[in-house]
Amino acid sequence: MSSTDPTRWTAAEMATALAGGDLSAVELTRAHLDRIAEVDGTAEDGVHAFLHVDADGALAAAGAVDAARAAGEAQHALAGVPIAVKDIMVTAGVPTTAGSRMLAGWVPPYDATVVRRLREAGLVSLGKTNMDEFAMGSSTEHSAFGPTRNPWDLERIPGGSGGGSAAALAAHEAPLATGTDTGGSIRQPAAVTGTVGVKPTYGGVSRYGLIALASSLDQGGPCARTVLDAALLHEVMGGHDPLDSTSLDAPVPPVVAAAREGARGDLAGVRVGVVRELDGEGYQPGVRTRFTEALAHLEAAGAEVVEVSCPNVEHALAAYYLILPSEASSNLARFDGMRYGLRVVPEGDAVTAEQVMGATRAAGFGDEAKRRIILGTYALSSGYYDAYYGSAQKVRTLVQRDFAAAFAEVDVLVSPTCPTTAFRLGEKLEDPLAMYLNDVATIPANLAGIPGMSLPVGLAEEDGLPVGLQVLAPAMADDRLYRVGAALEARLLAAWGGPLLDRAPALAAPARAGVPA
Ligand code: GLN
């Protein structure tokens, strides 16, 4: 371990230290709560990764792990390791808002399956992380509770929707975090914060208790600072769940074994396809430079790198922005002022249920949620359904066929995760289409249901900000992401002489936004 400060360790290193009795789970938890107190602040002056910090719950959970260890009980390898939970996952007794005023103050009566599995493995939840409202966005600026700031530069976005989870990792407020990825909300925040994020195969992680955005695209997954840590978390989160009818009835792919094998740095015999359509025009020069260098590292590891074409991925973004709003408009209909959270009753006598719904939805949803509800309702209306929703579904099938054809030639596909590094807070807020374009490379995997990983491959020379590389694999072959990702990570760490996050300027001296260091 390179540092005496345990918040700088990897989750795997923390697990080893806990098992060896070098420190207790309570001590490790306190170190992270202190770090949160030091850097998280508010949306105005800090990282603001957390919407709710559950210090008492975390210390109690850590105490229980320490007591069980002292009593000699068998424990999961990650028992006592802290984790931050995206606020889209329901947590019994702990507030859950999905970043929306609609759910402010709501305390769920049950745990999402993922959350239950984390608890059962003894992971210590530090609290709930900030996100774009109902996971709609690429910057966390659509959170009803103010944005999260990127620990690399507090005036920049940490990605979205899961910017809170990614920023918590990059700011060393937590070693592990959970995310959900409907069009990139795990991978894009990972890319712009220099962390690792994985969207598993659709159905690989239970959606039970994950507040739904677009049910045919949503997928929970792990966020971490290293590929191995992501694999360790993936194994805990994943697996069949009878409470989710789209959950895959199959074992979790051997992700941890693949990460350990990959870390040896040997990719002999692995065929890597570069997706021609996900590079080039519109991609920032520094993103392309780091991506091209990473390809050279893959070749040096013994992989065969070839170019492949997936012509229909160019239409994926357009199809996504019909399918997602359609499903979202249907899922969000449940927020009606009758059953959950906010209820706004207009003034006057004889107020109708419809008026209550109207007033509640007007006050409870932010602009982006309203925009997508209106778009989705329109796309699904009779007369337009075939032209919009129906056509988008056909494009979805074509994207799936493109990937199937590509995977007949290669084992994994790669691309830059996003066209640019982290943009400035406010830069794309008034231009939804510019914001949507940031997900051009991540969205195709959700349409096809295939797994994807983003891992850091360096800093863009023009702005010194992290660049992510995306690896895609066929459905149920999530382990390939980890093998290739770990091999690339091992070579890059050797080239850099240490983790990329050690070079994050705002972390070395966690200056508050707007306050000169
Ligand atoms: N940024 C994308 C969107 O706005 C993806 C969101 C997500 O994956 N939840 O829809």
C-alpha cells in the first residue's frame, strides 16, 4: 500500500488490511466520514457527491462487522469496506430521492436487492450519492438539490447521471460506489473523473428497488477506482433475482478471476475491434491521442487490434431519445401526488384529482424530466407511434445486429467513452442536444443489452483532464471487459508510475470552489 492514509487505498487493499487486523472497520469508516466532512461541502462550495450521509448507520454497520470478525465468524472478503450508494437505489430507513423534488423526504420501507446484497456481504454504506433527476442527464446539473463538482476541477461537471458516485470515488470519499446505466450514466461519469465504471449485461444485476427510468435499458453496476475493485463489487451486486422478471437466470460471469488474469498484462490471442464510427470527427484531439496510445498498449500486450464497422451505431442516439422518453413517460406516471412523495393541492374548493396531479407534477419535476415526459407521451400517441417509437425499435434491432456481426470477428470492441473531457458547469445546460451528444459512444451498448466498461487512459494534453476508454463485449461475456481492462490498466499504471488520481490537482489540496487555494 502506497499511502498511510487508508482512504487512498484500493478496496482490495482495504479488505486485506481488515482481514489482517491492521485496522478495524470502524476506523476505516471514520476515515471516510472525516474525508467526506473535509471535501464534500455543499453544492456551492464542495464536491457535493452526497445527498445524504448516514454516519450513524455506517458506524453501526462497521461495528457489527468488527464484532463478527472478533467472534471468529466467516465473512465476505469485502466485509467492512465502505461504499456509496446512488440515490436511485431504495434503502430501507434511509432517504431516497432519485435527485428529484418529487421524492424529497421519502424514506423507503424496503431495500433494493442490490442494497440487500451489499448489506449481507458486510459492505458499509456511507450514504446516498447525487444524480441527475431520475437519472436523466450527463452532468448532475439536473439534480433538484444542486450539482456535484468534478474533483479534478471544481468548476467542471463530474458526468451524469451518476456524477455523485464517480466524484465520491475520485475525491477518495469512498473506495466503491454503485451506479445505474441507461445510456452511459456509469461509464461517462467514470470517464470524466478518471475512475472505472461497468455497465453489466442487461439482466445481470437486479433492477428490483432501482427507481425506473427506461426499463428495457436500465442496468445497475459497479463503480470503483480500479478494475479489480469493480470486479469484486460486480460479483456482490450481480446474479439472478426472482423479484426482477428480466433478471438473467445465470451465474455472474467470472469477473474477479478475469481481472486477476488480465492484471498479468498478457492479451495474446485476444482480438480487439476499434469501432470506426465511434472516433474521429467531433472527438477532442486529446481524447483521440490517449485512445490511440491505449491501442498501442493493447497491441504491446499481445492483442490483435483491427478496425470494424458498426454502421447503425450512428443512429443509436436518435433511436435512444425516442425509446428512453417513451419508457420514461410511462414509468414516471406513477409520480402522481397520490401514491408517493410530493403532493401539491391547489387552492380552492372542490379541487379534482386531476388538478392535484397537475399541480404536483408541475412542482415536482424539473425541466429535463418534463421535456422527456412530453416527448415520450408524444412519441407514443396514436398516429405517431409507428413513425417514431416503431422506427426507433427497428433501429435498435439494427444496432444489435451490427454488434452481433462485429463480435463474430473480434472478442471485444473499444472506443473512447466520450467525445470530450469534463465540460464546465453550465456549459451545456441551455442546450439539451449538446448534452445528449456526450453519450453518443455509450448509448449503443444499452440499446443492444451488451456489457461495457470505462477505464482511465490518461489526461488530455489541452486541459489536463481524464480520458476514458470504453470496452464492449457480447452479452454474458462481462468477464472479457475485466480481462482486457485489467491488462490495459496494469500497463498504464506501470507507465504512469502510480494511479492517475494521484495527479488530480483539486485532490492534493481540496480547495473549496470559488475560494482561492
Ligand atoms: N445521459 C444519458 C441520458 O441523459 C444517460 C442517462 C443514464 O444512463 N441514466 O439519458
